Amino acid sequence: MESWRNQGRSNPAVKSFMVGRDLGGEFDYSCVFVVEDLDGLYEYLTHPATIGTDHLGLALLERLDIFDISDDDDPDLYAKIEELHRPSALNPEIPGMLSDVPDFRGAGAND
């Protein structure tokens, strides 16, 4: 969880974030990171702190759900977000790490 917090504190693209227990939900813990636009999302996804958390945490997960929420009305936005989430486009090591997550849902899951 501290690695998630470090992502929020250290990445200039992150405008706000929350890390904590998932109260009443399906998960033990969750995090939310707010970025302004697609450039900010790319900066967040490729930041060394994010990559570091991936290395540290993906092997520990039983399930990973990625939710992308936006107030942008662009009808092609989800396709653009999916392209940014494409693990092979982010870091060549990520697809292998994600393949070890037993249940992965969200943008980039079908890469």
C-alpha cells in the first residue's frame, strides 16, 4: 500500500489519489489515481513509481480490476485508454507479470 501511496506522491501527473481498505466491497484494498487527460494517464502508467509497484505487487494479486472513469464525452475515449493500457506498449516486462495474475479485468486485459 505504501508503494501505491508513493505513486500518488511522486508522479506529477497525479492530481489526487486515495489508497486504503475497500469497505464493503469485493476487495481487501483499493486505490484511485486522478489524472487530467490522456497525456497524464500515459505519464502515470509509465512513471518509475508505477512500474515499481507493478514489480512489487502484481505477483501478490489474486484479482486485478482496472476501472477507467471520465467526464469526457469523446466517443472514442475508451479505445484511446485501452491503447494506453496495452501492457506491451508500456513496458515489455508487464505482459509476463500480468499473465501471473489469476483474474485480470479492465483496459489492456486482452493484450
